[in-house]
Amino acid sequence: MAILGLDVGDKRIGVALANGLLAIPLTVLDRAGEEADMEKLLALAREHGVERIVVGLPLLMNGNIGMQAEKVLAFSRALSEHVDIPVDTWDERLSTVSAERLLLDTGMKREKRKGKRDAMAAAIILQAYLDGING
């Protein structure tokens, strides 16, 4: 089953894909407004035969829902109205920090890291989801 993982930010959406037990970074989409964002995500879902979408939920460190999590929940609700497949949220605390560390450990230069960090964060979120449902 193909699953799309999303790291939704104010400026970019990191996208990852899993076709089994392993999530891989796919792409980063620049935000262009809700309708345009939904169309891009729908096209990716169709292209890869996606059967589920997992959206990272940026909870506060104490587990509460903050302002950014509210934005992501609104995005998730809008996305679920545009697709005929399940849209789940998954706790994404520290995923961007982990992604930055992974990319830093590879020796990647700062400019390149910035472009890949969001897709890597999406892969980390999706991998945590896969591990959680299969563990």
C-alpha cells in the first residue's frame, strides 16, 4: 500500500512516499495557496497510487495543540475534503531537527540541506507512522 507523508509548513510542504515498510523523501512543494496545494498533492497521490496520506502534527513539547498544530489540523481537514482516501495525522515533534541532523551528518552543504530538509522530515514522520502501525 502506497502512503504519502507530509510535513506541512507555512512556506513549503515536504513530501515522502512509502510503498511498504520504508519511507523515502520524495519532493518539496512551495506553498501556492490552498487550492493549488491540494491540486499538487492530488496529482502526486494519483501518480503514485496512494491509498493513505499521513500529515505530521506539530504538537507542543508537552503534547498540547498550539497555533501551528491548529493550522495543520485545518489543512488536514481541507485535504480530506479533496481526496477519497484516508488522511491521518501523526505526532511529528522534533522531526525537522532530526532531518537537519541526518542531512548535516551526510556532509551536505547548508544551501542544499534547506531544500531537502522538509522532504526528509516528511520521511521521518512517515517512517514513525509505519513503525507505529507495524510495531
